Amino acid sequence: MIHLTRLNHVPLIVNSDLIEHVEVTPDTVVALTTGQKFLVLESAEDVVEKVIEFRRAILAAGCPLKKDQDLESPAAEPLTAPSWTK
């Protein structure tokens, strides 16, 4: 969810997964997959940055790294054919 501001300065929280596109007319228009459209004070670039920030936060929360943990993934085990194929 991202925080935006309507033209009348009323806060708006939007599910960023539902954003279909952002138009730049004189005002910024956020169009959702539901067909709803919102005029917001933020620029299109600001909307995109908020979506990126939100998704980074989600990914970071799902993949916590220990302070001393190596960033490279451990060696994967070799793939073998399922037993029913033999």
C-alpha cells in the first residue's frame, strides 16, 4: 500500500498492485485495474518511487540477512530425476 494525496489534500492509500497506469495530464492521474481513477498531487515519478520503495520493503521483510551472512546463495544440490521416471 502506498500513501498518496488527492488534489483536495485528502490522504489516499492505494494498493500498488492494482495500479494499471499513471497518466500525466496537467495533473497526475492514477488508474487502477478496477477502473477507478484518482487525481493526486504527487508527480508520476513520485508515484513510481513510492511503489518501488514499498516493494523493496516487502522483499527486505521477507529475506532478512544476518549481519555476518554472506550475500551469495549457498551451493544448490544437484537436480535428480524423480524416482517414478526410472
